[in-house]
Amino acid sequence: MPLEIKEVEEEKVTRLIIQKTMEDWLKIADVDVIIVGAGPSGLTAAMYTAKAGLRTVLFERRLSFGGGMGGGGMQFHKIIVESPAEKILEDAGCRMESLENGLFIVDAAEMMAKLASKAIDSGAKIILGVTVDDVIYRDNPLRIVGVVIQWSSVVMARLHVDPLGIKARAVVDCTGHDAEVLSVASKKIPELKISVLGEKSMWTSKAEKLTVEGTREVCPGLFAAGMAVAAIDQTPRMGPIFGGMLLSGAKVAQLVVNKLLGEKALKVAPIDF
């Protein structure tokens, strides 16, 4: 029998896309957790906050996820992680090869795809092509209560289009080297007393340790993870080893879960911090 492909009218496609997209956006307008940046720390954080039952949305300014993972080390397609970060990749279903001294190697594309897939399967919503260019705040007490978003294409075109605000109980900056959310908060809300000093040059082992240690709630409602930590603490960069990024994402997820669900909340990641 010849293959029969169902006929569909163009306007039907349009209506269904708009209808289902708007259904999602009505839910996204007010969530528990907003994560900004779909790199290794952001995807990990989304995976675990969603696993805990928190309504989680992850905004990524590009039309793809993965952050620095896609480039591997100088575009070689392998990524190194060190123990105990391999436990996070095991949670995501990644295949790894065990090397010497607690090191593991994984394909960059598989790590990106599996982390994103696991985050989505856990209940997180990933929205691509959205730039976070401001935060929403309140005083008495001073706190961050959401973000201001715009289509990345609008930003790139330099058009004047008013943005939209998205509310959340916790905002996590996982934007990497530029610490984009923390940077705008530091400039526009000086009373937060946030300084974005910029990262130092490479020192892999020290960078991995300090990135995880520095993962925290920077001010009420606003958390830092991944290389955004190095940007505010002026600690070293680490290059194409991603264990610290994964561990930082898992740690910030646990911090958020503890804050929103209580200190006695269940451990969400297979790591003790």
C-alpha cells in the first residue's frame, strides 16, 4: 500500500502551535524556580529542582542548549568529569569511560542531550531563544522575585519592544562567565551590594573546588551557580573539565529545594554537600 500522509491545512498548524504555546506560557508566568542558562550547571539544577516537584522553567538565550559543553576542549568532542560528579551523569543516563585517578570521559553531545532530556523528563520546561535582561525586585525586605525577559531575536535586532515579567520564588544565575543576571542586578539595584569582579585565569583544580564551595544564595531570592560564581568571587577558570559545573548545579538545586520546601526536604542529588 502507498504511504498515506494525513492532509493538514496551514491555519490548523498555526492555531495549534499558538494554542499550546499559550497554555504553557500561562503556567510559566508564575513558577517556583527560574533558571537562566542551559549549560551544565543550569541543566543539572533544573533536573533536580523539577525532580523535587518544584515548578521549574529554564530560559536559554540561544536556540540550543549545552553552553560550553558543545565545544568540548578546543572543539574536540570529549569532556572530562571528576569524581563524584559522575554520579550526576549516571542519574542522567550518560555512558562514561572510567580513566585513572577518579576521572571519567564522556562524549560532549551525549552529555548535553542526556542532561537536557533528563531535566525535561523530570518536569522542567526549557524555553530557548529567550534573553533575561533584568530582574524583578521588592523591598521590605529587599529580595528578587522574578526576571524580565525578551526574545533574543528582538535583542539582536536592537528593536524597542517592551519585555515581559516572570515571577518566581527563586532565580538561579547559570549564565556562565558573564554572570548576566547578577550583573544587571548589581548595576540596577546597588543596595544589593553585589560585585561582579570577573574570573581569574586558569587553575583547574582550584577552580573546580571554589566554584562548588561558592555556589550559594547571593541575595534573597537570587542564587549563583557554575561560572557565574567565579565571576562574582573572582576565582579561576577551569577549562574543559565539567565536574565542578555539574556539582555546582546539583548543590544550588539542593539549596533551592531546602529554602522552598524546608530544611528537612529530601536530598535530591546523589551527592552530600
